[in-house]
Amino acid sequence: MFDALSGKLTGILDRLKRRGALSEADVAEALREVRIALLEADVALPVVKDFIAKVRDRAVGEAVLKSVTPGQQVVKIVHDALVEMLGPAAPGLDLAAAPPVVVLMLGLQGSGKTTTAGKIALRLKERERKRVLLASLDTRRPAAMEQLATLADRAGVISLPIVAGQSPVEIARRALDEARRGGFDVLVLDTAGRLAIDEALMAEVAEIASVARPHEKLLVVDAMTGQDAVTVARAFHEKVGVTGIVMTRMDGDARGGAALSMRAITGAPIRLVGVGEKLDALEDFHPDRVAGRILGMGDVVSLVEKAAATIEAEEAEKLAAKIQKGSFDLEDFRKQLAQIARMGSLQGLLGMLPGVGRIKAQMAEARLDDRIIKRQIAIIDSMTKAERRRPEIIKASRKRRIAAGSGTRVEDVNRLLKQFDDMTTMMKRVQKMGQKGLLRQGLGALLPGGMNLPGGGRRPF
């Protein structure tokens, strides 16, 4: 999402850090470049002006310019100003109300509103253990009600039965009655959208809000629409008073300015972000973590959380025991690959690591493709149990059969086996050296012979 902006800002700030002592002119020149970068990223002009003014006031001071590390101080000031621009942390939904808590979904057609309603239902059911009722008030879009009913089935929640001929306000009243009588904790109302803002849409939304009295009014905005998203947010907020924003397609390649402008324009926090098409691809929005990623500092906390949510502790313990015994095989390797695949895209995961922004060119040359993992799993799935347990028996004829069965080439099979051999060799070294030996000799001891480490270090043996 923020790749282009991140690359420009980290480049500007890296140049500042390398200068040592800074003058007011140095800071002013850097801020001019920051201003251009933000505008090119589609951040609203009033938001950019306010941001630059805040940074300038804090950065052009004696305490910063005469500090030991003025460049680092300016980076921190920019980071803090970005966090303020994105708004205070407001993860998840506010459900502090008497049940059924009504959540009203707002937005234009095509913003991902209906899919987000399904994602929220799944999230509330699994994380909060809430009984959720989904109701579609979209009487205009063909099959909109059926789409929400299908999403409800996939999420394992109840959807309001469809009654033909009712108006959106009548459906809202029926949904409220059903939620109360059925003892539901949360009622999610999915309203109709339009291709553009018009008076009819706003009048309908206002009428539904007056009947349903929602505790949360969530505006769903497609992050890929740029400045148009800001205009939509302002219009909805002025009409119904948005309490929170959900940004969809945050995993796309948009410039990201809409997300940076939302809080300042509406005053409503970004509560959730959609990061994929799957029903569980909905995450809390953390301003400090997003700011860190934009400035190339990574987001290790989110990476650890993603790993903890994906990797099963019992499976990890079994794997550790097998590594200790030296009995790691291709079946175990397949389980590792499947866990990585469940965590999300390779580019997304690497983007959470500090400093990765500086090696984007190398990453592009590496052509990281999520399909690589799927192909590797397919190759292992084409093997017999004996081949997975004893990879050394896989010779030419077996490789041809495995490649044909997995829809790959013999070269792909060879590559996977080589990768597995390298991994098992490294594990044997870890086992042989023990923890103290690894700490004493460093990671270089695990690399193949003669391979240089960053900074010029070599294997010690």
C-alpha cells in the first residue's frame, strides 16, 4: 500500500541522518521533499499543510539542531507526526452498549461493504464469542441479499430471512425486532450503496439511522480510490456522523493518501482494515505500526502476532523435538510451508521487517511469488510416504513422476530437494554446536562453506 511513499520518505530521511549536524535550511529542504512525496501519495492538501507545519515547529529548534543525533531526532518527530495524522489507536469495534448492539455499514457501491459485513460477523463470532445477526437493507443491487446470506453461512452466523417487497426501513425494523427476540448480541445492517453520492442515498441512510439508532456507524472506503475516498468520507460524516472507518484493499498498490487523510478529514478513527479477499482478512488498525512501516522501521509486533495466530504451539513443539532428534523429513517441511502460506503474502511478511524498504530492488529481482510455496507443497504432495520420509531414494525416474504429478518441472523438484538438504544441514549444525556454541560463533557458522556474511564476516570453520 505505502511502498512508493515509504521509499521516498526513507530516502529523504536517510540523507538527513548522514549529514550529522543540521541547519534550518537542511530541515526546510527535506520538508519540501516530504511535502511533495505526501501530495504525490494522494494525501489531502490541508492534511499535508498541517503535517508539515507540525514537523517544522518541532524540528527547527535548538534542542534538535544541536543534539548529538539531529537526523535521528527529526525521524522521530516525523514518525510521531504521522501517528497523530493517522489518529489514536482505536482497534476493533465499540460494543459498549446494551444488546443488541447495532452496527450500520455505510459506503458507496463497490467499496467492499457487504464482504466487510461478513468479515466483521466472523471476527465477532470467533474473537468476541458474540451471537451476530446479519441483515441486508440493499433492495436495489441484484442478489445483494443473497450475497450477504452466503457470507453469513460461510461465517457461521445467522442472516435475516429475505422478505420480498419490503423497503430498507421496514427491513431495519424487522431486523431489530428479530435481534431482540432472538437474543443476539450484535446486529449488523448492510445498507445499499450508489456509484456516487446523491441526495436519495443520503436521505435513505439518514432515515435508516433514525430508526435503527446504531451504536457504530462504520464507513467502508476502498483505499484504491484515492482522493475520492476523502470526498465520500466527508459527505457521509456530515450527513450521519461516522463513528469509525474501515479501509478495504489495504493490501493493494494504491498510493495510500486516503488512509493518511481519513482521520484528519472526518475526525473518526480508522478501526479496521481489509487486507485480502478471504473472510478472515480483517485486521485492527494500529497507527504507530503503520507509521513505522511507512518510515522503513518495519512492524515486527504485527509479524509476531500473525505468527502466533497461525502457528499451533503443539505442532511447533513436535517439530522442535524432531529437529533435536535429527528426524526432520519432507512431511515436516510441508507443514512449515503450509504455516508460512497461512500467514499471508511473502511480500507482505517481508514488508514488516525493519530495513526491508532499502532493498526493494533486490526483492523485485528475486521475484518473490506466493505461488512458489503452493508449487512446493504440490511437489511434496505428489511424493509417496516413503519418499517424504527418505528423500535420498528420489532418483531420476521418481523425479520425473513427481514433476508430472505436481504440474511442475524436474528442475523445480531438484530445487526443492536442494532447499531441504540445506535446511537439514543447518539443523544438524545447530544440534552439533548447541546453544552456547551458536552464541559464541554466530550465525555465520550455519552458512554453507565460504559464504560471506553481511559486513564481511565468514564461517569460522
